[in-house]
Amino acid sequence: MSDLVTETERSTRLSALNSLINLMRPAVQADGGDLVLVRADVDAGVVEVQLQGACSSCAISSTTLQGGVERILKDRLSWVTEVIGGVDDSIDVESSVALGTGGYVPRYREL
């Protein structure tokens, strides 16, 4: 397939992918996380992304990747055939939770 994709098409695909990632990022950032494009093979249609920040302690990170990010990328970019996703768990849980502001981050209040 790589023989059929021109340099211009590769550039167009990468630009569209970056624009779409940047469109989705604010929703993830609103909950204290981030969405990062790790790599993209625009010839094969494989995109790798990573959730960071508060996403590492979020119980629905895999749902966000599969039901959100993967679905949107495949729906809007016809050339995307596979989305590989992961969560950056290098940040400790306490720091990660402190980043979150969304509904999935537990909030404790004194009684």
C-alpha cells in the first residue's frame, strides 16, 4: 500500500490527524489529562496515542481510548485502520489525581 500513497497524501493525512488530535485534546485536558500522538504510520493506517496525567488513575481510560479516541479517528479519517492506545502510568497516583478536575476524580470533603 505504501507505493500507492504519495508524499503529498502522507503530508495531508498527517496534518488531518494532528488537527483531529488537537480538537480532542481539550476534552481530555478538562479532566486533568492529556492526549498525545506517539506515532503514525499513515501508509498502513496505524496510529498510536497515549493518555497522560490524570488519565493514569482514571477507571475509564480504556473506554476513552476505544469508545472515544479510536472511534473518532476511524470515523473521521478513512485511512485509519488501527489505533493503538496506552496510558502513561509513570506519574504516581497522588500526583495524577491532583491534576484531575473532572467528574471521575474522587473528591473528599470533611463532614
